[in-house]
Amino acid sequence: MKFGIDRLITEEELRAPLEGKRVALVAHPASVTASLDHSLDALIDRGVNVSSAFGPQHGLKGDKQDNMVETADETDPQYGIPVFSLYGEVRRPTGQMMSSADVFLFDLQDLGCRIYTFVTTLLYLLEEAAEAGKAVWVLDRPNPAGGPVEGTLLEPGQESFVGAAPMAMRHGLTMGEMARWFVDHFKLDVDLKVIEMRGWTPGKAPGYGWPEDRIWINPSPNAANLNMARAYAGTVMLEGTTLSEGRGTTRPLEVLFGAPNLDAKAVLAEMHDLAPVWMRGCAIRECWFEPTFHKHAGTLCNGLMVHAEGKFYDHHAFRPWRLQALAFKAIRRLYPDYPLWRDFPYEYEFDRLAIDVINGGPALREWVDDAAAVPDDLDERAEADEAAWRESIAPHLIYS
């Protein structure tokens, strides 16, 4: 199969419209070709006039570890072009940045989750390109979580840098498909072109979203493998809690929780009692770890690890958002007074709890904290939102 970047560098007719144009590249470390050449090098090697580059959250180099760790603008030492940060002084490209090119190539590997900020970066680029009369080409890449959708929709007024629009948490789209949806939803008058993949079959074995013949490269420091990408639409919610998401270990965001004062086996048993159907499609095992940094650093934590991989993975049964919600509910039932929700600024949102920013509203937190609420209550709301999202995105799907 071919990703968008591979087609662009190998198919001369696709590159022809770029002749005589100044071209900008939005990229990160996972922006590579099938031969693992970085897209910036590959494009320049093919004679494309790359006049600027842009780095999203974590930077063009992918060296920034955590949220709210900014990257400065710089000059590329090899090519002498400006490298603008879209996670530094600004999140939205400025007029000066937009004036650096005529065509903007967006080549970011996504994880298929609303909260992953590359989605919002895409929207901001499309909006500014519409304003400035610039063209945007999305060099499409797989959604490693595949096509299933899951989770409640972001509520009106709950928009943030980790919630660009009323999307489901696990959105089921590629960035090319997402760009088409953004243009339609926000009625953007922008010159958009999607360089489609060839041979990508989401939802089908053996890759179920990620082709087995492609190397996984971290699109951000804690996105270390395919298991993380599959689980992320659930485990990212841990960032809004006092529980460790495994940062400071070798397997971040692949755990349902870790904490020094919880009994993981008891939590797992409670999860089985509450909603065993929400636990399908993966294996869950007790684990122990001691984070070297971040939450509970230097303290032994007991937790549960998710394995949405190998023989344990059922692509169509695995529902990470519900699985993580179930872990929260089990903890709340076993430890009613546990200080679960983390009260700190999250992605520069200072007036809302982080868990609400992440979920695009308070519904999930309220369900967890309501002793009378049962799994069917959350299911009913989520299923309605998921159906609405599927209907909304249907006209914009490219792959089957």
C-alpha cells in the first residue's frame, strides 16, 4: 500500500501542480516515507520548493514530553528555512506564517482520537488558509485505531485545543477524511486536496487500521506502539485524574490506571461485576510499576494493563472509551472518597476540570460520581451520540 506522502514523491503527475509554488510542510517525526526518509528530505530531494516547515505539539522533532511544554520557532540548520511552531507562542498560524508559502502540505500521523491535538491543528490550518487564500493538501495516513467510532460528542461551548468540534472521542477518520468533514461542517471556502492512500483497508485483518508492513514511529513521545494507539481513546482520560497513565515508564497510556493506594485485582473484579461486555476485545492484567517522573514518581504503583494486541485483540469488540470509564466507575464504587479528579490547568483551560475538558463536557464525570448511575445510562447516551456522528461523517469517508 502507499501513504499519501509515498504517492506524492513517486507520482510525478501529483507533484506537477506544485511547480513554481512555495510549499510548506506540517510534520513531525512520524512524517516519513515507506523507506523511512523524513517527508521534508524526500520532498526537497524530489525538487519541491519547500519554503517553510511547521511543527505541531511536541515539535517537528518530537522532543517535548508533556502537555503545555512549548516549542520555539527556529531555522532548519540543513535547509535554512524557517520552522514555525504551532505549539509555542501561538496555536493558530499567523498571517506572517501563512505568507511563507502558497501550498501547505499536512503530513501528520494521527491516533484517531478527538483529543490528540493534531486534529485541532488541522482545523486551524484550514481556517487560516481559507482566510489567506492558500491551498491545503492533506497527505493521508492510516488511522491506527481503524474505523469504529466511540464516545459522547463534544458539547456546545466545550471547545478547546483538545476538542475542536462536536466529534466522538474515537472519531474513526483519517486526517484526509477529517479535513473534508471540517470543510463541510464549518462551511470553509478553502482550496483542499486530499492525496489519498492506495490499498488501505481499515477494519480488516491483519492490520485492522495499521498495515503490518509499515514501521511504527512515535508521532509523539508517549505514542510508543500500536497497542497505545488503540487504547488511547480511553487511557487519555487518565490525564484528567490523579491516577498514573504510565508516564515515566516504558509503556505509557497502555494502562487503565496505576496508583500506590489501590487494589488493582479488586478493581478488576468490580469491573467484571459491573459491565463485562465493556471489557471485550482485549486482555487486561494486573501490573506493577514505579514511574521515574510525572505522577507518583518513585512510588510503587499497582494497576491494570490493557493488551489490545495479538490474539487478544478483537477490532470490532474493543471499546476503549467504555473500558476506561468502567475502570473509573469501579474505583469510585470501591473507594467512594478517592480524590479521583485532578484539579489543574489542562491545555490552558483554567476554569474547567481537566476530565471535563478531555471529554468535551461533564457527562462522563457525573456518571462516574453518581452512585445510582449504571452502565446502561452511559451506554444510552453514548450510543445516540455515536449514531449521530456516523451519520455526520458518512458523506466524507474515502476508504472501505
